[in-house]
Amino acid sequence: MSEQRFHGARIRENTDLVTAINDIDSSVIGIVAVADDADAGTFPLNKPVLFNRVNDVLGKTGKTGTLYKSLKAIADQVSTKVIVVRVPAAKEGDGEKTQSQLVIGGTEADGSYTGMYALLVAEQDEHIGYRPRILAAPDLDTKEVTSSLCVIAEKLRAFVYAGCNGCATMAEAIAYRADFAYRELMLIWPDFIAYNPESGQNEVFPAPAYACGLRALIDNEQGWHKSLSNVPVKNVLGISKQVFWSL
């Protein structure tokens, strides 16, 4: 009798499997901000704090500084994990640190990190456990701050969104871009105009904060391979400078 042969596909299930490989969460945002009137318990100085839903803490961000607008812009785009490092506002007087120095921070005598350097230890913090992959210091991003943040991004394998440090024209923004050679950086010009519910006025909001929220949204819905191009920005009324554009 001839041997019967099976023609087709066979499915074999194996329950003795190795540990599954998890994808890296590339939608975690890390920002550095100033807000002297923010709730100190919710936003301690120079400490990274993780928020899974920033809408819940907008009322504790205070009315001064950059924290409220940064988180509001992010929250308008996406609900994602945001790691916040709040730094003190600079004080006037001889011998006082500048705002850029406070934002950049560094290492203290006891080995603790301050400013943006606190983002380096967020993943090791037992209360956080996530590495920020999208970085910004909205409205605080001077040339020195942006350059230092790119160094942090390289260590974290992250990406930086920054403004153009007060450039008034497109030509100035293009010239400003020539001062940087970092792969991990995208400069954005100009900023956005949006309604501020706290003041009841249309105000300038930092474009890098919107870019962070948009990047996290795209990463969650489509993946890291999709760019920011041709993606609508939510809850903005216009841009802060007149720019001509045409196909």
C-alpha cells in the first residue's frame, strides 16, 4: 500500500517559549519648565515627576512661568506619559545663576542631578521607570539650553524640539539653525497663537510643546517612522509671525 502524504500547511503550537520582546515606548515626553507658584508637592524642584494624564494637574501648575502653557499644549494633542522637571526662576542680583544655568543644571556635591540632567535618572527612579524620548524646554530654549539638551538626548537616545530663541524673521531662524549640528534636534519657527483659558486672551504658546504632543500622538497611533508633516495641530488659532507659503 502506498504511503499517504499530507499536502498543505501544518500548524504547530509550542508553549515552551522565551520571554516576549516588548517594544520601546517612544511616546514618553520629558520637559523642563519654570513655575514658582506651582504646587510644590506635585512639582518638586529639580526632581523628575511622572504624570500619566497631565490634564489632571493643570490646575496645580500655577499662573506664572512656562509650566502651564507647556502642559496645556501637550494635553491638547495627546494623553501620554509626561516627565516634568521644574526648576526655579532666576533671581536678579550679582552672583545669582542665570535662567539658562538653572534650566541646564548639573551634578550637585551629593551626586544628585538638577535641571535637565534630572531627566537622565528618570528611568531608574522607582516612581517613574520610564525613559523620556521626546525632550523640550519650551520658552526656555536659549542656544545654550538647546545645545545642552541635545547632549542629554544623545545619552537617552531621545529627540529634542526647540524654538529659535527669539528670531524675528525666517532669515534669522535659518541663520540660527546653522549654529547647530545635532542629529537629535528639530528647530521650530514661529510659535502658535492659542486661547489661554486662564487669562481669557489669545496668547503665544510655544511651538516645541505642541510638537512634543504631536510626536507622542503619532508614535502611539502610527509609529515612530511617521513624521510630523501634514498632521493637524489641535486647538491653535494661528502662528505668531506672518509666513508666506504656496505650492
